[in-house]
Amino acid sequence: MATAADDGNVVNVYSARHYDTDLALYERFEERTGIRVNLIEGGSDALIERIVNEAEFSPADLLITVDAGRLWRAQQAGVFQAVDSAVLKERIPAHLRDAGGHWFGLSKRARVIVYNKAAGLPEGISRYEDLADPRLVGKVCMRSSGNIYNLSLLGSMIEHNGEKSASEWANGVVANFRRQPQGNDTAQLRAVAAGECEVSIANTYYIGRLLGTDDQQERAVVDGLGVLFPNQDDRGAHVNISGAGVTRHAPHRDNAVGFLEYLTGDDAQRLFAEGNNEYPVVGPASGPIAALGEFKEDAVNAAVLGAHQSLAVKAYDRAGWR
């Protein structure tokens, strides 16, 4: 880790992403610029807490984390400083970055409806809202409501439909549960493919991992699934991000901004996104998830996903979604 005695030719990155392709990107940045990348890895919440505790003595220049909800939490905790970069504004769509320049989306994923391919898509299902349809009683599997992905999804529904409607949706989905929430997104995919339930929701990168594996058992899971991008006739599918921001007390601010700008380049975007089977914020999809095809995405600003977190928690709790 760089210290006050270093030559300044460094950028200290705290990252909640743990992928070999990210390391390859860092090496290319070093080769191109001569700026060394010092990497500290950890969980998102732990890294946020660490930067807060380090305060003005923090060596961190940049925080990279997953989910707009966590970026919002970091911003609320005073982790980030505003950055005014023409490159970032030009390259990153406005709905995938903070309006004040505190954080920027670098890759994205969609939260899709998955269904048992053998049973077929349940009749009348094309929107997230349809998962509350009484025709799905005993057919829905979900993960915990406390998961950040589900909090962000409900946050988007609160923004579009209002708190009352979002609460009613949570109540309806709970009434349709096949079982109590358990496991991660991959567990939901396996349950649907096995016929334990007929429908669920999952982030596309979990599906991408299954599509890209040589493991025949895992391939059998994805072969048993149908994938639906919801709300294609109205607002579009819910999209979330991996993103980053320059820390408030960054000792190498200019290097951090340069590193962020580098990550929006076409080649860097491809590798950064492929590291977790995500979609780039710049350019077309590549890797296994490209097989899922194109889709219309919800263009609501990602900041609202965090802003509505507390309302989402309350709605889930009232519904008895655990």
C-alpha cells in the first residue's frame, strides 16, 4: 500500500470485485500509464466501513463495489467526492451514474424472470408485477427480502408505481410462495430447473455463469430454464450496476480519475463486464450472456434504488417476506 513517502505514481483501489479479468485490467493500466495499482479486496459493506473509520487518513483513492444500493450507502456515509469528468459524462449514460458525480456505473446486470422450460412460461406473465398474480399461488421461489438485489428491485417499483402499489406487490408475491425464501440466486435457478417451483427472478450474471461452464450438471440447470426480460412493453427490465467512486480523502485523486476513465474504454469495458458475466455500460454485450439477446432496460436513475431502500425494507417486512 502506498504511503505519504511514495512518489505519487500509484492508485489505491478498494474493491469488492474478485475476478482475474479485473487483475488483468489493472496490469494493462499499469503498462499504459506507469501508475501502479495497489489493490485491497473485501466485502462491500466492510470496505465502506473501513474507509469511514480511516477518515482523512485513508489511503484509499477509489472504491469499487456492486449494486447501486451500496454505492448510495457509501455516498450517504460520506465516502465519495464529486468528480467532474467530460470523459465519464460522455461515456456513461446519465441513468447509470450519480447526477452529482460521486459514483459511476461501470458494468450492469438485469434482474430477469426465470421459469421452468418444461412447464412453460405461466400464462399472463410478462412483467414483474405479474409475479403477484393469484394464478401463481404455490409456484414462486424467491431469495431473502434482505438481499440487496431484491431491495433495489422493489426500490425501482416504488419509484415507478408508488409505495402502496409496491407494498401490494410484495404481499401478492408472498402469497404465491412455494417455500420460505432461502438460498442465493443460483439456488433459485436450480429450484426452478428441477421443478421445485415454476418461476423466480435472478440476476443475469448468475445465468451467464451457468451458460459459460463446462460442468454438465450446471449446464443441465441452465438448459432447464426459460428466461424472460420483464416489462418490455413499458418501462423495461430492472438494471443494476457495479460501479466506483473517488474517495473523499483520495491522496492520488488525479490518478483515480484517470483510472475510472480508463475503465470506460471499449476494451476495458469488455473485460470488466466479462469478469462477472455482466453487460458493459459502453458497447455491446459479449461472452455467454450475449446469447440471452437484446432487451429494453429501465432508464430510471440508479440513485433511486438506494434512496428507496428503507421503504423497500418496510414493505417487505409488512408482507412477511423473510
